[in-house]
Amino acid sequence: MQGIVITASLVFGAVIGLILSFVLLKFGEIIDRYPSGDEESRDKNWGSPVPFTRISVLLFWLFFIIGGWMIFQQSKVIFVGGIALLIGLLLFLATAVVFSLAVLNQMSAKKDEKGISSLLSGRKSSSWFPRMSFHGSGYYPRKSSRKK
């Protein structure tokens, strides 16, 4: 029974990882399509968004397979290490997706300021991460805690 639960959890983690990997690769392509600054095109090297995202996803799946192997070992220490590795990898991938969304939002905001259309499906700005603005002078008088 315990083996079935572990296998089902591993399959569930693999499905989540597959979805997040696909989303991250698409975001990498979208980010790489638009040059930064005033340059006409972006230099293509291993540090560009698409190759770097592909390397990251490849390393994710390599370590995911290692973590999956670790949870089926007899040693409790290796079992716990495998679970920690798999959870950490899924959190890494989720963080990468959120970071990519933030980069797309920032690129969209810069394009909107220049009068160029937004990157995200024709919207003026993304509702996922709205730009924050604080109104006022920044001076807020403090109330004294002492009684007068």
C-alpha cells in the first residue's frame, strides 16, 4: 500500500513538473522574442532566455529522475533526501514560473510607457502583478502612544 501511495505521489509530481516545464519554456520563448533596451536584436548565447531555460528544465528532469530513484531505496536517509529533493525541485520550478511572469509584467510595463503595445494578449498591463503606486508626500505623522 505504501508503494502505491509513493508511486502515485511521484506521478502527480511528474505531471505538475511537466506542466510547469512547458509553461516555463513558453515564457522563455516569449521573453527571448523581445529585445531589451534599444537594441534591434538580442545576442544568442547560452545565457539567453531560451537556451538557459532549456538547460534549467533539462537539469530539473535529470535531478527529478535521481530523486525518484532515491525514494524507492531501502535507506530511510536516502528516502527522506529524495523527498526533499523532489519537493525542492518543484518549488524551484514554480519559483521560476513566477519570476518569468514578473519579467513579462515588467517588460509589458516598459512597452506601455513607450506607447508600444503590450506583450500579454493586448492588455495595457497585467492584472497578475499590478504596478504599485503610493499617493501622498510620503510623510505620515505618527500618533504618540503617550497620553497627554
